[in-house]
Amino acid sequence: MADQLVLLGLDSDFPGLMADVNVSGDGLVQLGSVRPEAAELLAKLITAGLHAERDGRESEKGALPRRRETPAA
């Protein structure tokens, strides 16, 4: 995740950005203190990534087409 934020040029939005691993070898990303706007952007990026991952899995299985969202009134 840290590498992707750097590739997107967002490392300046996360001044404490640091990647590491724990004793089990699991990846850890430390963001440090961030502005609310940067946290909101990160949440949107994660959500978009999860949607893309889900859509990719569904298309591999031949799942039903994506639901269309109706705009709020």
C-alpha cells in the first residue's frame, strides 16, 4: 500500500508514511498523522480497489451483472 501511495504521488499527503513487516512477516503501513481530506481520499481509494477486486472475481465466475445504483432523491 505504501508503494502504491508513492506511485500515485500521494506520499506528501501522508508525512509519516512508512512500510514495515511484523514478526510474522505480515506487511504493515504506518500513515502517521493525516489531514481529514487525506483520510477521506484514502478511504475512497480503498473502496474503489475493493469494488474492482469484487467485480473481477464476479466476472471470473460468470456472476450476474453489477447492480445499478439509483440516484438519491
